[in-house]
Amino acid sequence: LFLPGTLIISSYGWYIFFGCIAIYLLLQKLSDMMQSRRPHQTHTDLEPLLIVKQQEAMEAARRKMQAELDTQAVKYKEKQNLLEEAKRRQKIEAWESIQEGRSYRANTRFNQQEPGQPSSSNLTKPKSGKKSLATGFNALTGDGGGSCTWRPNRRGPSSGG
């Protein structure tokens, strides 16, 4: 005597057993994923006094960081103002030197150097303004030109047409 349920279990029993195990594991995995998406609520997070203290500490840290940022911004602004003032002063001096007929560039170079620092131009000898032509060059003989020498034509048939 076989009942219809026993007939199904006897023919498909292993498939049903492994299917139940797979469904159980799938449900476990889904429940873990759902719990990980929810924010974790611990016992300390639920206490209102701790929440208030954390918020006050965070606000104090933000105020401190903002104060530091403000002081840095003020220092940067002062530095920029000093640089702009120096540039403006240099432009005024250059304009005055041009009006007086002096050299503009020499005045700016002199102003850029620190008085306490020795400059490289003070350490070396001043160069003479006259530059001689390359020594050994004679235009009539063609000697000493360096790169202007005669070279033979290349071998082979001429190119082009």
C-alpha cells in the first residue's frame, strides 16, 4: 500500500531534501543582508545623555577647526595684502624712474635683491659690452667657419623624377 505522498517522497526524496537545505541557506543569507543594511543600534546609542554629549563634543571640535581655519585665512589675507603692496610700490618706483629718465629694469633688479645677501652679479666680474666675432674666421678664405664645410654629394641615383 503506497499512499500518494510516499510515492512522491520515494521517487523525489533526495531532490526535496537538498532543495530544503538550499532554501534554508538562502533565507539565512537574505536575513544577514537585511540586518547589515539597518543601522546598528547598540545599548549606548539609545541613551539620550550619551547622544547629547557626543553631539556637544562634535560641535566643539567643529568650532575649534573653524577657528583654526579662520586664523589661517586671516594670515593668508595679510600675506596677500603685503605682496600686493610691495608690487604696487615697485610699480610706482618703476614709473618714477621712467619719468626721471633712469633705467626701469636696473631699478627693479636692484630692488629685488636683499641688502644682506651677496648677489651673483657682485661676485663675478662685469662682462664687457663688446663681443668679438668667432676667432679664426676669415670670410675671404672660408677658413674657420666650423659648420660651413664642403661635403661630397651622396651616392646613388638622384631622387625625383
